[in-house]
Amino acid sequence: MKAGLHGHLLLSNRLLGLYSRCSGGAAQARKLFDGLPHRDAATWSGIISAYSRSGDHEEALRLFQRMLLVSHSSAANEFVLSSVVRCASSLRALDLGMQAHAHILKRGFGSNAVLGSALLHLYSRCDGLEEAARIFALIDCRDVVSWTAMISALVDAEDWGGAVQMYASMVESATAPTEFTFAKLLTASGFLGRRCGALLHAHLIFWGLDLNLVLKTALVDMYCKCRDMSAALRVFHQTPESDVMLWTALITGYSQVEDYREAISAFREMEAAGVTPNSFTYAGILSACASTPAPELGRQVHGRVVKVGLEHDASVGNALVHLCAKWSPDLEDPVRAFQRIASPNVVSWTALIAALARHGRQRDASAALTEMRAAGVEPNSFTLSTLLKGCGDDSDEAKAQVEALAHARKLQAYMLKTGLARADAAVGNSLVDAYARCGRADEAWAVGSTMMLRRDVFTYTSLAKGMNQMGLHRRALGLIPRMSGEGVRMDGFSLACFLSAAAGSVAVGSGKQLHCYSVKSGLRSWISVSNGLVDMYGKCGSIDEARRVFMAIQEPNVVSWNALISALASNGRFVEALSAFEDMRLAGVPPDGITLLLVLYACSHGGLVDAGIEYFNSMEELHGVPPQRDHYVCLVDMLGRAGRLDAAAQAIETMPFRPDALIYKTLLASCKFHGNLVLGECIARDALEIDPADPAIYVLLAGIYDDAGRPEWGEQTRRMMKERALRKCPGRSWTEVEKLT
């Protein structure tokens, strides 16, 4: 400037180029640019490059459009266009990228390898894989950058197989891959399986590439995704170099294989090595703390996150919401963690909704969905699946069921509008499951048959499970031919559901067919399938078959023993049922509440009253299982059957629960059997105070009056029942004879 050369265009362009390569040089470059009286293509290229390298992509694109207004397209050389395409790619600004693409074609740069690679990256980031493939085909001289860009586009589009095939074509073209090529390919192999990953690892060695941190991290990540932690550790320790990304890949890998203690141990080793964690590391270790009982470490990491100022980061904040929701009894903790996130994304909102649902706040979860959409964040399949899991979940109250059903229908309307249920099988399956839990079999089937493009094994499992819960066992079995006709193979969970349906409908023929399938498919080894077989044969009266299946189980769990005890007790083999219970104790399997309920049932129906009382009194002290309402009902039934009516009435008065109509009806039935009019009247009065609309109470009381020689009182009771429009519910039973029910 002192020499008066400020207006010298060539010198000024070289200064612009210098500023563009310096850190923070964009401001100086702009000052020089604005003072120039004349500008050419190199001038525009220098200033656009300066802003592109500084990360101010918006200003770089504004300057490009200004350049077009001033000089039309004459200044748009390959260097300018390369910078513009990269800026558009970073911003996912497809419109501006396509505008630059048009100028590339207009200026005859379509076959330029550098520009082609930049365009490939643009279209891959903007979900334009077809256009990326077309551009790649037009490149005359493909270099390693072009090949890597196309492989990257395929990986970003989750076309893992296509990426590996493109690599094979690259090798055939005698183009040597670089570390960046393999870094992308290893991402694909993490989803294609260990064999593909190991093959790429061998190719990496064959090409003589040094195991730098980029490749080392990619290999560790790949082996972790393939659940081969021993291979991941071998690569990790192969060279002494490490950085935060490598440690984070290892920590995340341990979490992926659910070895959370090792993830925590690796985090501590990382700190001991003097490597400072970043936001991804903290997110990974917080997720590990949430998945294993390590609340103290979780609190320590939370404190450090706050100290380093990362609690506002979305990935860290999301992990904190999940951690607080899992281990904090106070709902305010995950809510506060969510509120501290600077820019909540869809994962943040989903974590909040999951926290609300976990605490039973379904209405608040629905309200959060409304707030989420108002904030401009649209829910994804995980968000909707999380909301649907709360619909009808473990709620027997009629009002709650009605609200859950209304909520499921609202979500279904949203899915129909967005097409999510048709496009995403997981969302469709969650909706099927929600309707099934709400007791709406027809609506569940309507979703599965009309809304979903393809039904998978999860769809049929949800349908079968819901129908079993509603007692529609035959209808559940009717799903098997449909499932087979659509080429959907049963897994262990679906097979267990169908065995439950066969047990519920006493369809031994169907049960045997399912047994054959379990052996043929190799699913017989699943503990849930074996347990289902024992239960099915027991309910169908085939005790010997139930025993054979049970004896084939290598390590029977509490459900296995319960199925065997139930099979014996329900078929009148009460002493054998109690013997099986003692065998269970000797095997070291602790009983649960269902086990002891079955034991009490066997004592009640087998006339083993004293033994039953002893089992009942030792439940909490000997087995750590406090008696629940069902156990008291069984105790009252046992005492009532034995004629110990006063002891049964005393048990009702002293139990730590408020009596319900069922326990009163149980004692009332015993009063009728033993002809105790006085106690029967008292019990009937108490039962009617709880449920005056239960016809069984009136029927039992009328029967007591009839047996006591008071038919006029019995008739009066029946008239009361008729005046209240109550009718006796007819009993039903079924069995299968020659494949007919």
C-alpha cells in the first residue's frame, strides 16, 4: 500500500490467496477485496475460498451469487465452483449446489475429477444418490478422490453392499485406495458382518497402509459393531498411539455389546493415560452408567460435565436425560437435564418422552409431543414407538384404557398423515402392540393388514400376544397359516406366544405341531419355548409329555418349575406337585409369588390344609416372598374347603389388604358348600357393598337359602337380581377332540 501497488490486480490476488490460507485471514481478505477497483476470476476465487476455509459458508455462497450478478458466469472457474459446491454441501443447501452444478456443466467442467468428487459429496449429503451415481459415471479420469467420494455416498445412503462392490470396481481400475477409502469402507463392513470387515482389514495390510489413528479408530469401531471385542482390543493395543476418538470408539463398543463394566473400566484407563474426554466420550460413558447399576459414577461424571460446560451439548444432554430417568426417583431430574440442552433435537425429545412414560406420566408425554412439534422438531419412529409403548401398558382401570385407546388412535392419525406406519415396520408393530394391549384385536389386525406394507415376525408376535391376553386363543392360532403364507418364519418369542395360545385353547394337536416345528427349526433350545411346551402339555392333560420336555431343559428357571408344578397340580397330582416344589428348592432355584400360589392351590385342592398353612406362614420368612392378595384368596379357599370357615373369615379380617369381592365370593362358596347360613349372610352383605352388580353373589346367596330350607328367601334374592337386570354368566369349557374344538 505504501508503494502504491494497492490497485495492482495480480499482486492483490496473490495476497488474497495468502489470506485465505491463514487462520482468521477472512477479515483481512475482505478488507483488501472491498478496496479493489477491479476484480477478475482469481479475485473472486480468493475471497470465496477465504470464507469457505474459515467456515463461514453462508457468506461464501452470498459472494458467489454477487459474483454472478456482476460478471455473469465468466468468473466462475473450477476453483470458485469447487469452493461453492463444498460450502453448499456443508450447509446441505441443495438448491445452491444445483445452481453451481449447472454452471459446471455450462463451463464444460463436467468431467473434471475434483469438481465431480465435490458434487458427489454434495448429493450424497442431500440424499441424492441417483444423481451422485450419474455424475460419477460422467467423470472421465476417475482418481482416488472420485472413487472415495462415491463409496462415501453409498455408505451415507446405507447401501453397504454397494459400497463394497464399488471398492471392488476401484481395485479393478488399478486405483490404489487411501486411508480415507478404508475408513469409509470399514463403516459399511460394521453392518455387513465380521467376515467382510476382516477381509477389508487384510486388504488394508496388503496395500501397505500404515495403521494411523484414523484407520485404527475405524478398525476398532468395525470390530465392536461386529461384537468381536477381542479383535478390537488387539487392534487397539497394536500401536501405542491413541487419542480421544480411539478411546471413545472402544468405550462405545463395550456399551454396544452390553459390557458396561468394561466400558467404565476403559473410561478410567483413558483418564489415567491423560486423554481428555470430549462430548462423545461423556455421552458414551453416561449411557453405560445408565445401563448398569453405577449411579455414583454417573453422578461424578455428571458433575464433571457441568464443570467443563458440556451439559448444554445435545449428545451429552440426551445421555443425562436417559441416566436421570433410569436411576433418579425424582422426575424433575431428567426434566431439568432436558431443559439445559441448548438446542434439543429429536433424540432429546424422545429421551424426555421416555422419561415421562417411565414415570407413568402418559398425558405429559403426549403434551411433550405437541411441544416438540411446535418447536419445529418432527418425531421419528423411535419417538412414536416410545409413546405407543405407554398405551394400555399394565393398566386395568377402564378410564386409563379409554385414554390409552384415544391416544393410540391420535398417533395412528399422525402416522397415516406422514406415512410412517407404512414406511417403518417398527412403528407399525408398536401400533399393533398398543391396540392389542388395549384389548382391540380387530383394530390391531386392521393396522397390520392394511397400514403396513410388510408384516414381519414382530407384527405377528404382537398380535398373538394381544389375542392371548384377551382370551382369543383360537384366533391367535389362526395367525400361523397367514404368517406362513407371507413367508414369515417364527422366532422363539412368537413360538412361545403360539404355544400359550395352544395351551389356552387346550389344542393339543396344534401344540404338538408347534413342538415338531420347535425341534425342526432348532428353537427347542430356547428356554421360553421349552417352558411354553411344558405349560401347553400340562394344560392339555399330557403330564408325561410335560415331564419329558421339562427333563430335557438343561438349566430350568423359575418359570420352568412353575410350569411343571402347575401341570401336576391342575391335573390332580397334588402330592407330586409339592414334591416338585421341594426338588426346585434342592436345585437352588428360589421360588416366586406364582410358585407359592401354585403350592397353595395344590394344598387346597388336595386337602393338605395343615401343610398349606405351614407353607403360607413361611412364605416371607423362608422364601422372602410376602403374601399378596391372590395368596390370601387361596388360603381362604383352602380353609373354606376344609370347613374351617371361622379361620377363613379371620384370615380376611387380618390380611394387610382391603378385601375385594373375589375373596368374599370365595368364602361365600364355601359357606354354601358347608351350609353355614349365618356366616354366608354376613359375607354376602360385605361382598354386595363392594360390588352390588355382581350376579354371582346373588346366585350363591340364593343357593345358601335354598339349602337351608328357606326357598322364599332364595326366591326373594332372585327377584332382586332380576329387578337389577342381572343375569348369571354361563360357564364355558372346551377341549380338542380329533382336531375339532
